[in-house]
Amino acid sequence: MRIPNERHLALDLRIHEIVPDFTLEDVWQLPEVVGTEADFERAVRLMLESDPAHGAPGPARFLWQARIVLGRLLGLGDVGEPAGNEPAITIPGTTETSLRGRLPTDLQGTADGLSYAHLPFEPLFRTPTEYAAEIGNATVHGVMHLAWVPTDGDTYQGQMAVYVKPRGWFGKAYMAFIKPFRYLVVYPAAERQIARQWAAGSLR
């Protein structure tokens, strides 16, 4: 369920310190992903094990696999494999190749030991209620952020956000082109899949 960006920006989150020059592209709540503060560990592991190319419902899986094929053919970056030893690409408008250099001292090393099984994201940091990972390719430098937002009493709910910095005119055109597919197919399918996995206590 998409929510206004303002609701996310109003929260007291560490990610705001890291990406002031990025655009907050999308924010959505995960209505079924609720639990106690201690359950955030399971929410993070669910993200790390995510495999949209094989686990998502039909239409979303087709779009993801099409992006993998186009990425390999056009050199846009492979979104179907874990991060490897690809050459580092600078973040648009900077000389940085990673946001890790922006991390305050208390966040440095907090994501050590975490890795994605199927996606080319690099974990950035984690706290008891936040987790962030970055990806850089020929179209954008992006950040996926997961927040564990308190609701009533000791209950928390998952909230995901995507921050981007498009890479030139091509990156901006690419983001505009895929926007309707994200809203109509990818996000709804991803939310349903995450809800099913969460309810079943499964990471697959």
C-alpha cells in the first residue's frame, strides 16, 4: 500500500542523514508485516532472501526476468545475481562509489556479515528499527530502506522506501518508463508475496 512520501520524511530516521541529495521515489507500508521490536531481524532476513525473478507471481516475475535479459544485453547492470566484483560506478554528481563513506561512526560496520542471496544490493547499515542497502548500475544509484515503525503499544509495522539518483537523461527516462509497471504490477505483487511469507513464517 503506497503512502505519501511526507509520512516517511516526517519520521526520525537515520537514513535521512545519508541521502539528502537523493530523491525519495516511493514509500509503501507492508500492512501484514507486523510484530514486536525483536521481529525486525526476521524482516531483514526476508529482504536478504528475496528472489523476485523466481518467487514473485507471474506478471511481476516476467517483468523482472525481462529486466535481467535487457540488463545483460544493454549493459544496464545485472539485477538477477548477488553483488560480485563489478567495477565501481560513481554516484551521479559525486566522486563517491558507495554511500558507506557517509555513514556516521555509530553506523559503520553495522551491516557487516549481511549479504543478499539473489539480488545485487550491498547492505549499508542496520539499527534495531532500520535497514538500508544500495545498488549502482548504468541507470541509477538507488537505496532500498526498510523501517520498523511503531504503531500501537509494542507493535511495529514494516515500511519500505526507495531513494534514487538517476544517471543522466537516460536514467531519468528509464525511471519514467518503468514507473507504471512498478505501481501496477511489481509493487502489488511484491507486497502480496511478502505478506504470504511473513504469515507463513517463511523466507522463501
